[in-house]
Amino acid sequence: MKPTRTTAHILSATLLLLAALATTVASCTTDSISDHHPGAAPPVRFTTGMTATPRTRVGSDEQGRTFWYTGDSVGIFMVTHDTTLVEPRGNNLPYVALVSSFSVPFSAAAQPIRLPAIRGKRVDFIAYYPYRAGVHGSFGFNLDLSDQSSQSALDVLYARADNNGNGYSRDDGNDNTTVDFRFRHLLTKLVLRVSKHPNVSGEITGVTINKIYPNITVDFAKDAVTILSELKDITPYTVTPGARYEAILAPGGGLDPKSTVTFTTSDGERYTWDIYKQIPTGNMEFGKLYTFDIILTRYAVSATLSIDSWQEDRPETGGTAT
């Protein structure tokens, strides 16, 4: 039986209605993907105009400046704006420096961070160095300063980027806005520049920093360093034998009133210097560079202290991260 004219009209209208519904669903699906799909925003571009030191290199030069090397790894969190609430797909992701310089771009070591696709959602970014895989949402870790052989492994850096208090949104991603970190050192740098009077016959063969607190917890969320354990003796890093030694120490209570430095010479002599008495208030401050010019004499150790900022605010940035 052939369909009547009326039936044909009904079928035609039904098909048109179904087509319209399909178009509407497709439109809604497209809007949903545009607003919520994690791939809607491009990967965030990260750079830094600040410095850090690599795990395999010496920490700082004569001016206390440090340096990024290709492959240096930082951890980055994406958090809800003005909070420490970690966003999905933004939990401690590793990024590596692409070049060797004071100012470098970073690249995702694995999964890149993307800005939230939801319109109006704003986030900040927290970054730290050196990267550790186990730091998830706690924004901190324990650190033992006893072994000073790799200064870069102890040089804890921290940065928070909040877009001048406005947070970052999907529009910043679409505009290819670069997130530029300004890292700062959370610990303290000690530099000993040593010379000896002619009446000291032996060559300087060893330096020991006695009775410090080496075990600490670093907390990025609270911007705090907590002392954990008993006093120990440590050996600073030798930059130039007999002339320059460096150590990274805990700020605040890292030193004890009994803290001293012992210099040993090739003829078996030992020279002890009371470092605690030379530090104003007895407490070293975070982000400070304490440089002592020390002269060993036959009967005494003299020291002159200069205190500088260990932070460097470099305006230059460079490159992109993918």
C-alpha cells in the first residue's frame, strides 16, 4: 500500500524534526567540549627569570649567582586561585629546562598542564626545585643537609605565579600568555673565603662545621622550614681547596650556640672559630647569602662578614614550554 499524501507529510515533518534535534545535540555537545574538555585550552607555557642550580654542578659563583642547566627538573602544581587546592591534572607535574642560562623556558617531561576549560575558572601555579616524584598535595618534603657534596640537590627553590593577583584563566591560555616564575631560595647560603697569615706554615686541608641542625622539613604552603633532629657535624662543599668552601644551611634555628668551624692544616694544626657569635641574633635568615672572609693566624681566627640577598630578580625571560 502506498502512503497517502497526509502520511508522507507526517514522515517528512518527522525527519525534519529529528534532523533539527540532531543538530541541537551536536551543538550542545560542541559547547560542552569547548567549555569542559581538558584539551580545549593549549598547554601552559612556563619560563623563569630566576635561577637554580643543577644536581651535577657547583652551586654558585663568586657573586652568589646560580644557573639553570638543560634538563634541570622542577615540579609544578596548578591550584585553585588564591588557595592551595590542587586542580585536576595539575598535581606535581615535572618540567625540565630546555636550555642552559639564567633565564630559561621549561618543557613538560610527560603530561603538560592545561588551563581549565571552564569559563571563569581561575588558577595559580606553584613551582619548586629540585623535583621530587613523591610530593603530591603536601607541598613539602624532608631534607637532610648532612651531605653537602651536591649543593644543587639542597638548594630548595619556590615560586608562586598568580598573574598579579588575578589568577590565570582559559583566555590566558588561548592568548598564549606565558607564566613566568620568580623563584626564591628557601634556605641559607654560607660561603667561607679562607686565607692564612704567613705565620701559619701548613696548608689548609680540611674544614668542618660543627654542631648544626641538618634535618629539616620544607613546607611550601606555609612558607616554613622546621628543624627535625639532633646536632651534627658536616663537611662543607669544597669549591677551591684551601680557599673557598660553601654550605647550604637551615634558616632560623639551623645554628646552635655551640656551633663552630674547624680548620685543619697539613701539619696537623687545628683552628676553631665560633661562627655562632658572628651571626647577628645567632639566626641565619632564609634567602640570605652569608660570606665570611676568614684569616687564619697562628694564635687566632679573624673573620669579616657580609650579608647579601641570595635572591635574584632578573627581568628577562625566554622561550616557551610545551
